[in-house]
Amino acid sequence: MLERYTRPEMANIWSLHNQYQSWLEVEIAVDEAWAKLGEIPQEDVHKINAKATFDDDRIAEIEAVTHHDVVAFTRDVSESLGEERKWIHYGMTSTDIVDTAQGYRLKQANEILRADLLHLKEVIRKQALKYKDTVMIGRTHGVQAEPTTFGYKIARWYSEINRDIKRFDEAAAGVEAGKISGAVGTFANVPPYVEEYVCDKLGLRAQEIASQVLPRDLHADYIATLALIGTSLEEFATEIRSLQRSEIHEVEEHFNKGQKGSSAMPHKRNPIGSENVTGLARVLRGHVQTAYEDVSLWHERDISHSSAERIILPDSTAILDYMLHRFANILENLTVFPDRMKENMNLTYGLIYSQRVMLKLIDAGLTREAAYDLVQPLTAQAWDEHKQFRPLVEGNETIMSHLSEDEIEDAFDYHYHIRHVDEIFKRIGLE
């Protein structure tokens, strides 16, 4: 986790201190469950609740000798207790505490990410509605195609972020899980009730079956989902980057007073926020490969996944949190140039209406092939000779023998192309 790309709330969740705090909460919850079963004196649980504490530095000191972080933790906690210390870690294996506490911290991280997603969804919704009727040229293969609206473009993002939220909720539910089932997952030394109690108290799902660890396909699915959300953000950011190019210049990231775009060129205003989002999406996708590699563990477990997860879980959640927050700010403060959008629609001499002319001819009785072959040479002439397309159409006797002036006027009206935008907005819940 680089501090540059980590917001404070997420950093706190993945701090070493919060890791130990989560471990302690699991340990105490386990003892509470044992007490409810009558296996541990309730008085001892009260003492553990009141007195159990830990010291980060002392744990590090013990771990330097034991080379085992959980053993170091339990011994440090035991030092804060009296005779009741014997119930710490009772019937448990290391990953009972580690995986359950990790699920608990992932739940905390997911609460932040879910709020981020909902905030971005609202920003997208507002901008889509604001620019619903702001006409611009649509581009395919990077080449001008036909008219659309800027709001319609953003509405596609609204639909996609809704899919992202659905995917996120499903993947998050997978990793917000715990297991207190012992060394090989068979509950040999701890009954299923303990797991059920602990998970219920922490707001986790009790994993229905496990080995010594939670199944890592859950985490692979989760990381892949975070990466896919990041890829959505990259898609949105790439659109802004392209539209900010000087040759297009239909939108621009907000540029603060005193901000500098280049150390060499004073005129530069670069889409650095969107470029930042694009780069971080690449990092997220890289973590997916690692998460997939973590699925295949030996027998009932090994710890080959552990070192990797210490990197990819905090890193992925922190990066996505940062990306969601940054892109929401970019979009919310985006400068849009409607006049420039209309100017750009005229760059291709009216060729964007060629399909409408062709369809009018088909409606007038020509075959598709005949209509296409009649229109295409005029489009080539307009492009090659830098002439307006409409006068060439109106000067073609064959075309005008089939179409009236009113039909030509209608063919070159951009409103035709965006007449269903309101209906499409309603289809995706944008009203």
C-alpha cells in the first residue's frame, strides 16, 4: 500500500494495530461462545473482556523469537491476563483467527468501497441527466459516426456501474466469511456452534465447509471483481482522456488556479487524473493473477497464499477506494464544451448523415445495394475535395428524382438520431 494512493480510512483498516485488534475480537468472541456452551466459566470470560490487551511492540519482540505472528500475539495477550489466560486460543488453530479476522477487515473495507460505488453512481446519474440533450458526435474506430449526446454516453456508464455494484455485492459476500473449525476444518476440537456464534457477532457468513483455511476461490473472485470495477473506471477515464485531446477538446478535467501541466510547456493542461485512474487499473488487474495462483494450496492448507494476500488484499481495496474517489471528483467537476461538440459535428462536411440519405432512398424504392452505391461516391467526393455533403446530394439528379427537399431536410436533422434518448434513459432507471 503506497501512502500516495491510500486514503486514511482504508489505511486504518489494514494497519497492523487493527489486525491485532481484529484478532483480539475473534479470540474474545470464541471464549464467549465457549462460555455459552458451559465449557468456560463466565467469570473468566468477563475477566478476559475486561483485561485482555496487546502491545504492538511486544508482539514484534516475541515474534523475533517464535517466528510465528499468531503465537506471538496470543502470548502477548496472555501476559495481560491471570489464570484465565488458558482460555485464549482454546480449541483453535492459527487460521481460525487469521481468516476470520481477515474476513472481518474485508467487511470493513467493503463498507467503504460500497459507499464509494454508491457515491460515484449518484455523480454519474446527475451528470447523465444534466447532459442528456447535449448533442455531440459519436465515434466508432475513432472516426466520426453519427450524432449522440454526452448524457447518453454517461448513461452507459450508469448502467455499467450498476452491474459493477451487483458484482461487488456478490463477491463481497463471499469473502465476508469466517471459519472456526480447527486444524483441518472438521471441528475436531471446537463445535460448529462456536463458529456460528463468532461469525454472527462479527456480521460474517459462517463458511459452510472449509479446510484449515477458507477456500481461496472466494478471494480470487473478489480480487477479479475489484479489478473489473477498476477496468470500468479505466474505460470511463479513457473516454475523458480522448475527448480532452486538443484536436477534439469537448471536455476537460478541472484545472485549478496555480496548477501546472508541464515543467517545460506552460500551456499544457493534461488529463492527469484520468491517466492516474488508467494506470492504477493496470495494477489491479495484475493482482488478479496472484489471486488465482493462491487458490491451489496443498492438501488442507499451506501458507504460500499468505505472503501474497498481505500485499494484494490491502493494496487492491486501497487502490480501488482511491480510484473511485478520484474519478467521482473528476466527473463531478468536469468542464464540458457543448459548443465545441457541435463544431466537431460539422468537421466531416455533413457525412455523418450519409446513412439517413441511404435509408431515405431505400424507403423511396431503391434496393439497399443501389442506394449505397449511389451515396458512397458522393461521400468520397465530399471528403476528398473538402466539400459539404448536402449540396452534392441536392445536386445529384438521380437522388433528387426520388427524394423531396423536405425529405433531404429531414435526413440532415440531428434530432432524428437522438429522439429515443428519453426512452432509453427510462429503461435504465434514469428519470
